Amino acid sequence: MATSSSCSSLKQHFLVFLIVIIRSIINSPVNGCFTSIFSFGDSLTDTGNLLEISISESTKPPRSAFLPYGHTFFHHPTGRFCDGRLVILAEALGFSFLPPFYGSKSGKWEKFQKGANFAVAGATALNSSFLAEQGIHSVSTNISLGVEVNSFKHLLPSLCSSSSNCKELLRKSLIVMGEIGGNDYNHAFKQGKNIENIRQLVPLVVDIISSSINELIELGAMTFLVPGNFPIGCSPSLLTKFHGSEKDQYDPLTGCLTWLNQFSQHHNELLRKELENIRNLHPQINIIYVDYYKAAMRFYHSPKQFGFKETLKACCGIGGLYNYDPLIYCGYPPLKQSCNDPSSYISWDGIHYTEVVNKWLAHTIFEDLMNTIPRLGSLCPSSTVNKLGILYPVIINSPVNGCFTSIFSFGDSLTDTGNLLEISLSDSTNPPHSAFLPYGRTFFHHPTGRFCDGRLVIDFLAEALGFSFLPPFYGSKSGKWEKFQKGANFAVASATALNSSFLAEQGIHSVSTNISLGVEVNSFKHLLPSLCSSSSNCKELLRKSLIVMGEIGGNDYNHAFMQGKNIENIRQLVPLVVDIISSSINELIELGAMTFLVPGNFPIGCSPSLLTKFHGSEKDQYDPLTGCLTWLNQFSQHHNELLRKELENIRNLHPQINIIYVDYYKAAMRFYHSPKQFGFKETLKACCGIGGLYNYDPLIYCGYPPLKQCCNDPSSYISWDGIHYTEVVNKWLAHTVFEDLMNTIPRLGSLCLSSTVNKLGILYPMFGV
């Protein structure tokens, strides 16, 4: 799995990106908006066609048939020219990955009912025989856009029983027209053609794209996404081809070749004009131009903001200034390895982008879907199509289209966005270890007080619902609380559910704070009058707010376990912890709160800290499949069982209240049972840790000397510091939150009548895919 790194100023650049993608509750994707996707193009869109063609024709397989292609997401090659997934929007719109058309046997085309991919690596817009007359050849395939469209026309009758049915099918389909045309130019540039001659191809390429769109309009297609060309002057392959150009031909800010980028812009300008002509001729048709050039140039102008360390070098490449050799292909010997962290590279193999770039480009598509006329709402009357997320805000200022206007969060270090740090600063006490690098290194690139290498679940949740990161409450000066109008975070690292004095009587102490859930709730009640002018206004505010109640209670148990308390004594705490969670929920219900997310406890038997504490236990106490301590995990399940029962009691008492239990235990156990499916190489070792079987020493904290370094790739670890999860785990857990939001009764649709809350999409597949 690729790490999705970027910095906190990212939101300034992606004000209209969503973090969230919804799979429709019903089987018809996007709630009836699009029922199929048909995609055309070249290697940037090819989900396996060239590979299938090589198999059916018994020719040499393409390099995309071999590792390291596919290693980031699929962990095996799929024929995609990438380390993972491509831009194609199938998952975002509720579909499975689009199956490649070529190589399929005629008559066995049932799998294409919801769409098909006709894109072929090496494909051109113009006919291959025409290009050959110009001395331009493709080494991969003789397929062109016209061939792809004819293949689609050959398939179409098998998907619909009559002309009118076919028109209805296409009316509800999304057509992705490319990117296409890039190879017409790239082949020509690499084969030494003169730029003026290549410029003469541009109107011809644009014309064939236009003709193909019009041909599909004739058949009944109504909605088209038409991407422009990329900044080819930043491509390692072309930079290598033209290495040694005059210094003034390079952009001093990016290192890209200016004249090649100007060529891309020339193509895009002609394409935009032609699309406008089609709109004028067919005002009822939705033609949406996607500006890949503008989107991609952001990566080169501000690479650190997106987490990129290498902008012009290939991740899977060898030799020269750009790590690219046109005679040594990624995937073929001797080039069977790639860089350690593809997410820090823009270019995958010198020609194609890494998965993380494709994710960002998918955001761009949804931005254009939402902001281009015609608006997406006019495409889909149900208004349930949503912008791509990897977790970024919605397009309007009112989050989730009026569903939630605020988020208030309570909990401990798993939710603390900086409270413990702020408390230490205001009290002039020693700052927590989360105040120092490597905390925060993956996303923020500096410590923020979060006990993680990047973002927490609450961060992803806030962004998913259209908010900025929730500000920590503690440390703020009374009377200067305007920043909490859209929510506040009261979670404090090491906080307990039970009162600290009560725990102290049991001999259980927190070394970090004496704050408990009751203190956090009282702090919220102290803040509330400044956010609303009357009792009725406060009830209205809370009615529209989302309350995130934890995770909380874990420290009550963890402190006790780490301090050597007997398990039977600790079990006696569980009903007390559950009761205080219940009391806090009821207290907030009294104030007017209507919607609560209440997470359960995690599988603490898999925690490196507790595994270290109980290292040397009897062999039969460990799960043979995961290595986790079974009895500790059973303890977590006991807590969760009691919590679920109590939440059910609250629902029965308050049937109008939305109480949504989030099963973090079940979600997290997937990582331990199937780590490779999630890209994890280390399940029980800490990324930022030292010593012992689990890379954890309770006397040497991550962030404090001598432990100022961490593993090279946190995304391959489940545990960040032996206690807390890595950012990538938090992303997956955020998926769980949205899955539970959608599947728990009451359904999310009943919470938000606008039906615009969406499931998390990340940069990562939906659960169950």
C-alpha cells in the first residue's frame, strides 16, 4: 500500500476535494446515476488489455505482466502500467474494477454488463497505418481509438436487446474518453520527428477524439469525461531523450522542459475548443473536460505539499539524471526492483505515474465533475454522486450539505489532535514525546501533538465531512473560542473513562494526565454557551452536530495491565467504564445531541507494548495465526460486548437518537489476519521503537533521545510506536467508520436527508472489494 503523504497546507490546494466515496446502498451504482462505465485510452487507462492480447495471441507479454508492477496495491502484476491502481473511477462510483475487453471470448460477455475497459497500452488516437505513413510506429500495438470504439460497438448488442434498450443503457453510462493522443506525440518525439511536423498531428488527433465522441452520442451516450494531455515536459523518458538541451529550455522552478509542456498545452487548448463545439451542437450532452495538465503541474510546483521527494526521477528505473534508460524496461531483467517508497515519487517507470499520483488525479476528475457546467447534480438527479476522497473536504462550506454543522470529539491519544501538547505548553510542564519528530513525519512533516506518524481517524472523519482538522480545546484562552464554531476536540492522550482519583484508589495511575471523560464533557459544557446564545439555539446546534465518543476506556485497562494489576480486578472495571460512557452520552442527549459515533476497543492483545509486557507467556496463550495474545483480545471483546449492550439500551430509551457503534476490533483484526492484502510487512513490531521481539522498550519513548528515528516505510507497519497505529491504519479505520455509518441502523440516509454523506475512499478500496 502506498503512503499518502502531504502537508497541512494541502487543504488550501484541494478546497473542493472529498475524502469520501460512496458505494450506493443499493446495487445500482451511484443510486441510479450511472449504471455502467466504458473507458477508452492507452496505458494510462489500460487495466490489462495489452496483457490479455499478448496471452491470446501468444506474443511476448508486456513488462506490466511482471513485478514490481502492481506491488503497491495488488501485490502482483495485473497488466496495469503502475505500481497500483489507475485513475479510472470505477471504485469511486460503486463499481468493481473495470474488466479489460480484449482477450475475452465472444459470447461470454456477461461480465461487461456494468462496463468494460477498451484502453490498450501503446494505443494511439490516429490510425496506426496513417501514423506509419508518417514514419511513426508503436512497438506495442496497432490499436487506435477507432479500433477501440469499433470493439465497443461490437460488444454493445450483447448488452441490450434492442436499439432503444441500447440507447437507455448508454444514457445511464459514463464514457471515459482517454487520456488518448499522448502516444501519437510521444512515439513521434522518441523516434526523432521534427516538432513542427508533430504539431501538425494535433488537430488530427483532436478531430478523431471529437469524431469518436459524436459516434457514441449517435448511439445514445450522454455523459463524457474527456481528459487533456499531461505535462510531457516533466516525463523522465522525454527528459532523458532531450537531455542536454539548452539551459533556457528548462523551467527553473520544476526542471521540466518548457517547450514540451507548451506542446501539451497546445493540444489541450485545441481539445477544449472542440469540446465546446460539441456542447454547442448537443446542448443536452454532458461533456466534461478534465484538466490533467493543471492538476499534475501542482505536483511539480509544490512537491513537498504532496509528499513527493523525487519529481523527475523514475521510481522503477536505472541510469542517468532521471533514473531512466529507454533500453532497460521496468519489469524485465535486470530491472525487477523499484524504489523503496513509490509514494514519494511522481513517476513510476519514467513514463507512467505512481498510484499515489493517480489518486490525486482522481480527485481532479471529481473536482471537474462538480465544478464544470453542466454540474454533476444535473447529470444525476438523485444527487448522490460524490467527489473522490482520500479524505478531503466537500465543495460547500456547510459540511455534508447541511447534515452536520459541527463535530465534537472526546477520547484519548487515539483521538488527541494536540490537547496534551497544549496542556503541557500552558502548564510549563515537560512536553509529551508526540511534540518531537518523527511524530507527524508522514503527513504534516512536523510534530503536531498527535501520537502518530500522520493523521488520526478523527482527522480523516473531519475532512470526510467537509471540516478542517478539529482544533484541540485545551490551551485555548477563554473568550477566544470563535474557532470552535464548527467543532472542537476534547480528547487528551492518556485520558481515562473513569475519574483519575477513583483509579488512583485502585492503584492505577496515569503518568501523563489526570483528565477523564467526565472532565472532557464538563469542558464541552463550559464551552457550549459561547457557541449559542440560548438553550434552544444550543439544542439546535447539537441536533446538527456529530458527537464522536472515543475510543475511550482503553487507558483504564492499559494502565492497569502495564502496572501489573490482576486481570480479574481489571475485568471489574469494565462495567464501570461502560457506565461512564453511557452516562456521558445521556448527558449530551439531555443537552440536545442527536447523533453519536461510539467506537469499541481495539485488539489490545496485538499491541507491541502489551506483548512486550507479557512476553514469555505460555505458547497456547498466543493466537497461532496472528501471534497476538488471545486472552488480552478476549478482554477487549468483553468490553465491546458490554458496550454494545449498553448502547442498545440507550437506543431503546431514546429511539429518536442515532447511536452508531463502530467495531474497531473487527476492523483491526483484518490487518493481522491478512496483512499482505493491506500492504503490511510488520504486524506486531513498532515502526518507531527499539529492542526486543516487538521493537518496543517501555523505558525508551519514540520522539525522545535516543529514539528520534523510525522505520523507513511506516505504511508497511501496523503499529507506529508500540501503542498507537500508523496513519495508513487510521485511514483504513476511517473506512470502518463510514461503513458502519452506512450499514448500522439507523441508516445514514435517515441521519442526513440530503443523502450527501459518503463512504470513505482513500486512495484505498472499499471494504469487501
